[in-house]
Amino acid sequence: MDDLLHVRSLVNSREGTVKPAIYTDPDIYRLELERIFARSWLFLAHESMIPKAGDFFTTYMGEDAILVVRQKDGSVDAYLNQCRHRGMRVCHADGGNTRAFTCPYHGWSYGLDGALNSVPLEKEAYRDQLDKSKWGLTRVTRVATYKGLIFGNWDATAPDLEDYMGDMKWYLDGFLDRRAGGTEVLGGVHKWTIDCNWKFAAEQFCSDQYHAPYTHASAIQVLQPTTANKADGSPLGEGQTAKPVWADALGGVQFSGNGHGSAFFFTGKPDANVWVGGQVSAYFREHYPEAVERLGEVRAKRLAGHNTMFPTLSWLNGTQTLRVWHPRGPDKIEVWAFCLGDKEMPDDVKDALVKSHARSFGPAGFLEQDDSENWVEVQKVLKGHIARKTDFCMQMGRGFEERRTDGIPGLTNYTFAETAARGFYQHWADMMSAENWGEIEALAKASEKELTNV
Amino acid sequence: MSEIHVCSVDALPSGEGLRVEAEPAVAVFHVGDAFYAVADMCTHATASMSEGYVDDDATVECPVHAARFCLKSGRALCLPATEALRTFPIVIRDGEVYVDMGADALSEAAE
């Protein structure tokens, strides 16, 4: 172990406390880029965004600019978006189709496979002495795909993607695998910034159902199905369960290991109850039997819930938002939000879903804004000297963890519990203080014991 | 005769290019009703013009540094290229496309 910045003294998952320096310290942030973001599996793109040879999408792994490229043989590779000559971004487009990536600075040009193919004035300036085979784009060490989602990892010794996902795979399947044909990204990518640490957003989607009835009270009230909602008489919450469903205690929060977690609640009927338009709700009801066949009743009905796959990939069932919290310093994130729909959805349902998605969780979404307001304000409070030294309480449901017998995996607890947050921060501290994945895995085993034997 | 067989007329869709291994390598393009052949190597830097972006006005843009060339004359239409691409006659016979390399192309390669 190599706890360079003593982060293990800042997170106490056994007692349920967090010291807020983890959200503000620039040294901790720099170490996160190395030990979290250069060693975890990070979401890069959805396969549907780059279907043809030469299609590409530019994104980030932590703060590193990345090119994701469909190869001529149909496979996908990813590269650092950085010219090997003087470091310029070789591709400035958000995405598209190309045959080469040519640096705008001096004109070095790379093929789809990252190979350096062309150097201006190679003969005259380099006297034909440059070994181009040594100066290809830096390839992302590992790229793997899971049901349409493409991930990258810089660490050759990290566990394979599916081992890394662990029990979280079961929850992700409930989002990606409701119908034959899988999912696709509908519309473009919404991108915006929030002035907060990345862990506020990632932790909330991982573990925090508790905020919903209070933070979102006004939105929930407005969206109750009443004919006054829309001028044409079709209410937003048409056909959906009317009462707040967290009251029935049927749901739960769960920690999947490796920092992943989610919380969910069940709906009495197979309706979305996620404030999507009535047309989308009707679609979910109509295809409920197929979802039951593919996923079983529990996941087919579990249309609502929030999830984080550590560190920065989050999604919401039902509203179908998938987002990455790209870190931009200790006190800023870029949110990249994608709307995921079933490929088999009729076009008019896709249109309705895209609108529902933007209305609820787009940059100006009525639920999105509630959340970011909280995170931004906490970050502002943490400008204070005393505030930064004052412990946060993470004790909800401590000691009431269980393993369910109804087939729902993970270490579970009542819907309102901070079980997944304790797991999230413990894994964070483990990654930050371990020198390699062997150590991370050993620490995870010890931490799980602590979390379950409080 | 110094004709090289390229492909059948139907094998190359309009808007596409094809590299033909020869001395020198040739890029053959199909634009609308016509076929064109030019030297495959860009006159500016190492790049295969057959990979270029073809426009309806019978021009091709180099895939690497975006120089544009006229496919009819070979003329360089913008920087960074200044020298024309060499052009070659196309022969179409019995639904097959040939490029006529000419005697001097072969002797040039021999030099």
C-alpha cells in the first residue's frame, strides 16, 4: 500500500464519515486522474454512434482527450487525441467519418489504425531519418464492449470488463436488454458543465434515493397526472402510478463491489412512473411481456432507479438517460448525457422519449436542475476553511445490510440507506491508496468484510 | 499496349475511388457517368488519393492534408499542393474499365 496523501484517514466507511477535503484538494484530484481514471473501465461511446468503418467519436478518459474509431475490419479502437510530434489535438470534431486524422499544427497524419502515415516534408526536413512506425497515436491499452457500450481502460492489469462490473451487470442488463436488438443513442449528446466535484454526482446516482422526495418535491407535484398538465388534456404522467412509490419500502439500495451501486423502487403496475410522456409510458406497458421473458419480472417491472458504475458512468431506468461525469478539476464537471432507446422502438415513441429525456434530465431539465443546484451549493460551502474540516455524515442504515433471497444481487439495504455510498467511498480510498490492481482487490475483500460486519 | 485492367464498370460505385497497383500506382475514380485516372500519390506528401473525398464536380480532396485536384486535368486547385497529379486515359471496353499507362509511364518506372 502507498497512501501518498493519507486519503484513508479521510474516509471511514465503518463509522460512516467523510472529510470534505476529498472534494476540494487539488493534490487529491491530480492523484485521482492517475489512480482512479487511468485504472478504471471508463465509458467511451455507444456502438450505434459509430456504425461504419471510419466513423469516430471524440470523448475523454478523465481529462485525457480520446478518439474512438471504427476500424475497417469492424472492430473498435481508441487513441489519445494527441499528436506525437508536438502534442496538438489531432481531431477537433465531436464525431463524424474520416479516412485519416491530420494534425492541424504541422500536418502529421494518422490512419484509422493510429499509424503515422504521412509527415510533411519527410524527405527534406527529416532527411528520411524518421522511423514513422515508432510514432503512431497512443493506443488505449484495452477496449471492450458490453451490450453496445464501449469502454476503455489504460491499465493492462485491471480485471476484465465483465469481472470489473460484477453484480452491476445484472442491473445494467435491465437497462440495455429489455428488447431484442438492444439499444441505440437517440439524438445527439447534451454537454454542459456543473461547478462541483465529480463524486457528488457519481455518489448520488450510486446511492442517494433519500434526496428525491425532498429535493424533487416541486417537480413531483407538478407532474402528478392531472388534465391540467397539458393544453390538449393529455397529462405528462398519463397512465402512471399516482402515488410516490418509495413509500411502499419494496425497493432497495445495493452495492455491487468495485464502487458500483444503485437504488430502485418498484411500481405496482408495469408503468414507467418516471415522468416520461404518456406515449413512452404506454410503450413500456405494451412491451412488458417481452421484458419479462428476457429479464424476469423483477427487472422488467423495475422501471425506475438510479445507478453508477464506478467511477463516472450513471444512468436512470425509465427516463433512459445515460451520462458521464467528466472531471474538470476538483470543483467542476462536464456532464455528457445520452438518451438511450430500444432499437425496435417505433419512431414516434423515440421522438417522445427524446423530448421526455430533455424535459426531465436535459441541461435545463426540471429534475436535473434540482440536483445540480445542491451539488453546486455544497461545493461553494466548501470554500470555507472550517467547512472543509467538518465531517459529513454517511451513517444511514449502517449495520442493516443484507443479501436478498429473491434474486436481486449485491449487498442490499432499505431504499433509504447509504450502503452504496459507503461502498463507493471505500473503493475510492482503496484505489487511491493501492499501488496496483492486486492490492486494490485485496483491499476490496477486507473492506467488504468491514462493511458487512458493522 | 500498356493497358491495365481495373475492374468492371459496375464494381466501382459513383463517388468512389480505387487504387490500382502499377508503376506508378494509379487512383481510378467514378463520378457520375465518367471514370478518371490520376497518379495515386499526392504531389504534396505521402497520401493515397484513392482514399480521398470525391466531389460531384469531378474533383478529389486529399484525405490527409485537404489539397484538392481536378480529376479531368490533374491540376492542383488549392494549397498545400502546387503540382498537378499526372492523369491517365481510361478505356472502357465490354463493360470493363482499363487504364492506359502509356509507354513513358513504364519507362519512367524503370529509371
